[in-house]
Amino acid sequence: MTENEQQLAIRSAAHNADRNFIYHLTRGINLDFKDDDGLSPVFLATERDHEDIVTLLLGKGADPNSTNKHGQSPLFLTMQRNNQHLASILLEEGADPNLQDNDKKSPLHLATELGHVHLVNVLLANGANPNLDDAEGRTSLSLAAERCLMSLVGVLVSNDLVEKNSKDQNGWTPLSWAAACGHTELVSMMLDIKSINPHSQDNSGRTPLSLAAERGHHKIVEILCKHSDPNTRDNLGYTLLWWAAIHKHKKVAWELVTRDKVTMHLLAQNGVEKLLDLLLGWGYSVDSCDSSGLSLLRIAIRQKNQGLIKLLLRYSARTEGVSKRNWLDAFSRRAASVVQILEAEDGTLEVNFDPNELMPRPTHAKRQLW
């Protein structure tokens, strides 16, 4: 029998579970040859769950770590097929639990993605590294958190070797993934673990709370606000409330308006009237002050932003302490002008000027404040 014929016969025996043929093979014969797809006899037998054939081949010296053209080992294949017993056989015969394929995925990554808790336990018990990252920097815990695999997350976080705050290429932690994907129960569970950091920032300066706010997960925002500062700003200077407003997440905004101390003043300083109007309409106090005591109206007057001033007056901003000179400067009026603040029946305000000091009396629908 030529070498080529012998290889064909071995491949056929592995494929068809011909135990007798494999049993009578001479030890030392090459059993690690591959077909055009990079499949060895062990891989072919594993592919068909022929456990006794795999055992015989390994007993005769076959390599348990022989990989196909994708860099996947027979152990990797048992994860796909959810075959715990065959995985155990391969591991006992020297299969490397940390051998990664061409995409840097390990058997543990795959078992996690597929939700095979029992296989994850087998791999961890046989030396699998839970902190290996794939091509995107993702660990098994990160993958489990994204998919809300509660049982798997529980297994992984209970392992002392697992890095609970590992970051992927974007700087996202497992908690970042859970928060961004809206997994409320999982976020609560993870926050009960003291070593998990709710303040971790990604490459853009975004916290898990910021990611949840942007995506409108108001229940998660409520939970994370108890553990993280709602006034943090990312690398763009955006706050949680800013993200919620941009994406029109009203429930998230309601959760944040009583906690936020900076967003409205950032919007006022940057003249972002549209978002200010939206948030004021959602109940944000028009008279809130920043850390230096400046109100939104004061900021708008200092900036001579007439559109913003008129917007704030429509929401009945308090005008106490604003002098005639302040009003004239803000609207570039000459000193001789008369200034009149009027209040409508619905409480909205407006400011009028008369350069000739001939200001008409207010109508019955409005009363003059000063």
C-alpha cells in the first residue's frame, strides 16, 4: 500500500468509525497528515463524535492539537458540537485549552459564545486561561456579559483568576457591555461584586452609565446612578443628560434632571438652544444655578445670546437681579431705551424695548413686571 493509499484508508476509517482498522494500525505511523481542508484523522473523527476512534488515534500517537486551515483544533470543534465527554478525552490526552484560532478565539471563547456552561467549567478545570482576549480584545467574561448569559457570568466572576474589569480594544469592560446592551438584571448582579468598577472609562471617556444613558436604558441608569457620578463628562465634554437629550430619551432624562448639575449650563454656554428647549420641556429647572451661582439666564445675558434669552423667558426664568443695563447690553440697545418685562397669563415672559421712551401699556393678556 502506497503512502497515499494508506492515508486515504486512515481518513476513511476515521470518517466511518472503522475501529478495527484503526486498532490494527502500527504505532508510530504518521497519523497527523491533513487533507486539502487541513483536516487530520483526529479532526475528522471529532467532527463526527467518534469518541472511540479519537481515543484510539491519540493512543497511537496522533497530535491532539493538530489544526485545520482556520487554526481550529479538535478541542475547538467539541465546543461547537457541545460534546463534553470528547472534550474531556482530548484534554486528558494533551489538548491545549488555550490554543487560539486564526481569529484569536480560544475554546473558552467559543464555549462562552455558545452558552455551554458545563464545557466552560471543564475548560477552566483543565487550565484554560479566562483572560485570553480575541482579535477585538474581548475576554470570555466580556462575551458572556454582552449576551446576558447570567449563569456563565456567575461561573466566570467566581473564578479568582478572572479579571473582572478587563478592557477590549474600545476600552469597554464587561460591565460596559452589560449596561450598553440593556441587561438590567445582569448589571445589578455585577454591581454586587466589589471588585467590579462602575467608574471605568472607555477610550472615549464613556462610563457604563454614559453608555446606558445614550441608549435609553432608564432602569440601568437608575441603578448605576447609585454607584457612579451622573455629572461625569466624556472626552467630548458630553454628560449623561446631554447624551439622553441628543437621542430624545425622555425617561432617562427624567431620571437625571434631579441629579445633573452641569449639563444645562454647558448647553447654555455653548448656545445649544434646541437641546435646552427639549430639556426644559421635560421639566429641568430653568432657574438652576451652576457652582458659581450663575443661572441659565445670567449666562445667556453675559453671552448676549438673544435667542437663548427669549427661550428662557418663555419658560418663566426669574429676572430678579438683572439690571436695566444688563438687558440693554444683551440686546445692544442704547441707554435711553425703556425696558419692559411682560408676563403673559400662562406665566411666560418677554422683554420689550422702546428707543423713544414711548412704550405702550401692556395688553389685558399681559402684566408688566417692571
